[in-house]
Amino acid sequence: DTEVTQTPKHLVMGMTNKKSLKCEQHMGHRAMYWYKQKAKKPPELMFVYSYEKLSINESVPSRFSPECPNSSLLNLHLHALQPEDSALYLCASSLRQLYQPQHFGDGTRLSIL
Amino acid sequence: SQQGEEDPQALSIQEGENATMNCSYKTSINNLQWYRQNSGRGLVHLILIRSNEREKHSGRLRVTLDTSKKSSSLLITASRAADTASYFCATDAGKSTFGDGTTLTVKP
């Protein structure tokens, strides 16, 4: 079991749907991350939150909208996604941003029809 | 291109053998980390080595760092079938950037 919990584990959605991915940690970490990982590729950083404020946005399309309601929760809102957005979406957290080991959830496997 | 690049891309060995994988990076770093990812799972942090350290051990893992060559290596000794996974190096360089990874297969 991982200490970072992601829900749902699998998600299939149409291009016109709106859905949200959720991530939760209770380790007192103040940095949280979203990554996108395609098959046989490394994770690609999408967003970083530090102390509940967005600190890094890696030029991610606006159809992905992150939200950090509190220090334990991180959401990724999805709208009007494209088939190429199908991937594994990983959430991670670390004690502070940068220079710290990251703890990963097991991800949400997203398929866009 | 990726900040970290692993070599080899794939490695297949017998149980009990040692596995060595390498990582090269391009810019100055504060630390370098190695992660393991089992199929269908998230990444697991293995070890962090700081830029002023040359070698670090954790159980069957040995990591070296050569900042003059901008390279690091991960050695897994006495490998087990359970070590079968993808291994990634990650550098901080202002943000977390993962290399392309080495896929290790350990045959029983």
C-alpha cells in the first residue's frame, strides 16, 4: 500500500465529459505534484503545488485544471480531453518542494474515447 | 531531451547476478535520486545522493555520483526476480526531471 492515495484507479471518458482525479496524502507534506506518464516513458511533470499554491505549471493545456483545496488534497479537473491525453496520471508528494524524495501514488489510468 | 538519460535502456540478467545501470545528466544538480517502478504501479524512491557525496549504500543498492562527468550509476547486487522493474534517475535542476529509465528483467 502506498501512502499517497489516488482515485479512481481507472477512468474512461469521452472527449466532451468533465471528470476529476483525486489525490490524498496525510504525511504532512507541503509539496504535491501531478505527472503524466505514457507507456514505456518516464513521468512528465505537469504541475507543482507548494504550500497549497501553484508554483510550477509546465505549459499544460487548459483542459487540465489543477486544484489544491488543502494541504492533504490535490485534484486534477479534466474537460474536453483529446485521445492523446490517454495515459497514467501520477500524483506525488514531498516534505517540501525540490530536493526531497517524492512519494508516489499508484496513479489513475485514463482512457479517452 | 531529458535531463537524465539512463543506459542501458533494457537489461536482462539471471537471479543472483549484479545489475548496473547508468544515468547521465546535463546541468548542475544539488542531488540525484533513483526510483523504481513496478509494472502498473507508482514510483518508489530508492536512494538520494547529494552533489557532495561520491557513493552511497542502502541494502543491496550502491549508488555512485561523479559530478565532473555528470553521471551516476546504480548497482543492484545479488539480484532477485522481485527486482524486475523500471529504474529511473531524477535530478532536481530547478524541478524534478526523470530520465528515460532502464527496464531490468531478472530471470529466476
